[in-house]
Amino acid sequence: MEKKLEHYLKISYLELFLGGILVIITVIGVLLFWNASKNAEQVLAERAKLREFVLARAGAMAVGDFLETRKMKLLILADLQEIKSIDLVKGRVTTQKFVQEMEDRPITSLGVVNKSGKIVWSVNPQQENVASGTDLSDREYFLWAKNQTQGGGIYISEPVIARTGPAKGTWIIVIATPLFHNNQFNGALYAVITAKDLMENYVTPLTVSSNSSQTLLTKDGVIVASTIPESTGTNFYPDNPSLINNLGKGQAGSMVADLVYSKNKPIKSIIGYASIKIDEKPWFLLVSIPYKEIKDQLNPFLAIQNQGLALLFIGLIVIILLGPNFHFLQYFNYRF
């Protein structure tokens, strides 16, 4: 009988030894699973960085192409006699037709200023009345036009806040060309495009995530259009120093960093950025998604992984706790 007890004890020690091996295997398995999940997260993050980079680059190119195309259209329009001579009746009709033909494009208004810098007429797709006589003589694009010696040049302004028209009070970009009549400076033809319309027409449609954010910046960091409305008009740089060097190089790229808008809580994000260079005036486009989106994609995998590990732990505990007891019970049942 003592031999039987010794036999059961040997089996128990063996089970403890095997249980220890199972514990080690389990720990190794947990580490491997953890490492696999981290690798999967890195792969998804790299793919997301590449995607945001491509979106930012494509959006910047689309905005640039649109502005270049509008430059050529404006030059053609400015060469018409009724525009050069600032014929109030015929010229207004011509510009109105031009705007109506461009209804699917984000031109907010099209107008003419005289040689003193005052609006003669301004038309828009909504056919809203814009008071003539508004003084634009201090605007950079008018000062540039006034200093030209002949027609054919084009000026694209820095983003400015509109003083009149449908876009009044919002950030706009102005494309202007001088008007010469009988070889004399006669005024300027200008087209107004809101920064918001540029982004909504040429950047937002490219995005694939419902959580995507898009932001258009001036070279000084002022936000002129953003999917986070409260940030418009604020300076992006002070709250996001990690991005200044990257944007300052004027190159396209992507990165993972905390984004802060309007003093809000920092949000870890995957960011794509690109510069828009028009007439040597760099603007910047940011496209980003919260890093949490990567975590959310991994959640189903992690849930299955955790369930498997839980079942493994339960089985391991059952083997360790009940295995030796089972043999002791066998022995005592036999003994008594």
C-alpha cells in the first residue's frame, strides 16, 4: 500500500512538473500574442500613414490644379473688350454668364474694380447684390495690378478675410489680373474663392474615413479652413511645435503626433501633410485621423485573442489544481 502511495506521489510530482512546463508555454504564448498584436498595430499604422500622405498630396495637387486652371480662364475673360473697357452693361452680363457656367466650381464671386480700386460690379452664382463702390485699393492684389505695365499677368493672393459679397467675413483667396484699355491701366478683374469651398470640393471627397480631419494653413500657421470649425482663424503652430519643422521644409510626408486645435485636448493622430505652392506662396494642407481608429480595427482580433488566452488559463488551473487531488482521492478511496 505504501508503494501505491509512493506511486501516486510520483505521478503528482510529474503532473506538477508538466504543469510548470504548461505555465512557461502559456507565458511564452502570451508574449507571442502580445508581440503579434503590436506588430499588427505597427503595420496598420504604417499603412494609415501612407494613406494620409497620399490623400494630402492628392488634395494639394487638386487645389493647385484648380487655381492654375482658373488663372487661365481669368486671362481669357480679361482679354474681352467689354471687360477691358469696363462696360458696365455688357461686361456685367459677360461675367454673370461666366459664373453661371462655373456653378459646379467653387468661385464665390467675380468682379471688376476701377483704376481707383473701387468695385464697379461683382456677380456671384447666388445672384446676390453686392454694393458697388467698396474700396479694395489697399488689397495686395490691387496694388500689384496697379504696378503692372501691361496685361497678361496673374496674381494669387494670400488668404484674406472678405469685406463684402457672399463670402463676407470668411477666409478667401483672390485671383486677379490687371485690365488695360488703350494701353492705359483701367482696373482689375478678380475672382474670389473661399478657402472652405476649396477644401470641401478638392480635399474632403478624397478622404475614406468618417473620422478624417482636414486643415488648410497659411505659411504663418493661420488656419483658414478646417473640418473643426472653431479652429478657423487661430494659429496652428504654437500648440503643435512638432509639426513646424516638417511643414517648414515645404515637403510632403506623414507622421504620428498629438494634434491640438483651439486649445482642445491633444489627440494622438496619424497625419499626412503637403504644401501647395502657388506663385511661390506656400500654403499647407493637413489630413489626419485619430490613432484610436487603428486600435478600433484591432479590437476584434484582440477580443478573440483574449478569449483564447482566458480558456487556456482556465484549463491550466484545472489541470494544476485537480490533477494531484484526483490521484490522492484515488489512493484514499482505495485505502479506506
